[in-house]
Amino acid sequence: MKHCLPVILLALLPLAASAQAQDGLVGFQTPSKNIACQFFTDDNRPALRCDIANMDTQPRRPADCDLDWGHAFEMTAKGSAGRICHGDTVMDSRLPLLAYGEVWQRGGFTCRSEQTGLTCFNAMQHGFSLSRAEQKVF
């Protein structure tokens, strides 16, 4: 009977690992692999960033952005959401898939994957809806 607990814990490890990808990445990608999101905690301040690879229209870059614009969205757990000027990406093929109809939650964020796109919001109900056809910040 003493050996049952380690066996049970070992059996649960694959379940825990499925919630986050290899190398400590925390997040997911949509089944189309067009949208990927990663969760970060910098200075004890949770943030969620989602990038979309392909969009039907490209928004105009603001004059104060010398990097890429339009493909990245970010929010903090209690702050507003918006597009960000960025020089990197959170797209990573190692992220697990969030199946259509599934919900992902972490650190005050909730995201729902649908065939029509991805919607994410924080505890203050700020967030974004992303799809190839349209991107909305609310």
C-alpha cells in the first residue's frame, strides 16, 4: 500500500503536463494554428499576449511604432487590452492546441476557442476577439 501514492502521482503527471507546453511555455494555440497565446508573470503582474499570424486586412501602423503592428494583442489581469507594437512573437509550435469549444483559464484570464475565432478577457471583462476576418478590442 505504501507504493500506491507514487504510482498515482506518476499517472497524473501527463495530465499536468498537458496544461503547459514543453520548456515552461504557458499558453496554447488554436487548432488552425493561426492564433497563439502565452501567459506571463513579470514583476508579479500577470499578462496575456495573443498573436495572430494571418488577417484579411492589415491595420495602419501608428507613427510611434517602428516595429511590427497589428498582429499582437496584450492585457494585464486587471487592465485594459489592446494591440501592441512588437518586435517578437509568441507563436510557438510547441504550445498545446486549445480545441474548438474549449476554455482555457489562468491567472485571471479566460479564453474560449471557437471555429469562428478566439475570445479572451480578464477579470475586469476587458479583452479581445480575434479571427482572420476581424480583430476587436473591448
